[in-house]
Amino acid sequence: MVAAYTTDIPAFGGAWGKPYLIGPGTIHVAHTAHEHIPKDQLVASVDIYESLCRQLLA
């Protein structure tokens, strides 16, 4: 899906290559009174971030 929201990515000017926005939860409730992240997505995100860090440090 495509969603309109704000990010700092344009400030980097492509200095780090092609950017990706990833993370748990959904943009549909982000920064609202109903914001929440399902626990299974939060746990899975730890594995994703760990994998990314390992690949970047390799």
C-alpha cells in the first residue's frame, strides 16, 4: 500500500543508497489516539533489525 506521511529520508539525500521504511505496526493508526503495535509484530521486528545489523556489519 502507499501512504502519505512524513519521514527524514529526504534529508539524507541518497547518501546511504536506496532507503526502506520498515517497522512493526501500521501507518493507519500511527501517531493517533489508537496507536498500537501487536506483540507478535514487535517481537518479529527485533529479528528483522538484528538481521539488518548483522548484514550491514558483515
